[in-house]
Amino acid sequence: MTERMLKNRIEKLDAIAAQQKALEEQAEKIRNEIKADMEEKGVDEISAFGRIARWKEVISNRLDSKALKAALPDVYSQYTKQSSSRRFTVA
């Protein structure tokens, strides 16, 4: 790929990222409007035209790895698994 081609691709990527950000901001605004309506009505589920919006509390249990490492470092190291990945960035 030539430098000019790379420049064009990066510029296109920047433009798409800007559009994506704008669309996500619009979507988040709409989500917040729906949640505000649900909160005002005191419901955690509403429906219209066959579509359902739910805003319910979800409880999950997660391992506090920092606390485990501090309290039982041997156990922590015994069950720690290293992973590797590659990150693509454009600066």
C-alpha cells in the first residue's frame, strides 16, 4: 500500500469513526429519553407496536482479583492465566 493510499484509508477511517460517534451519541440520547419515561411511569418494562424496552436491575457476582491477590497471593498466582492479544491503533 502506498503512503497516499494509507493516508486515504486513515482519513476514511477517521470520517467513519466520527459518524459512528455521532450516531452512538444520538442512540444514547434516545435510550436516556426512554429510561426517563420509564422512570417517570415507575415501570421497568414498556412496549409499543410489538417492541419491548426493559430497564431492569441485573446482579452479577465477580471475582475481586485484587483482593484475592492481596489475601492469598499463592492461590492467585496458581490460577492466573496469561493471555496475549494485538491492539490496532491509528495516531
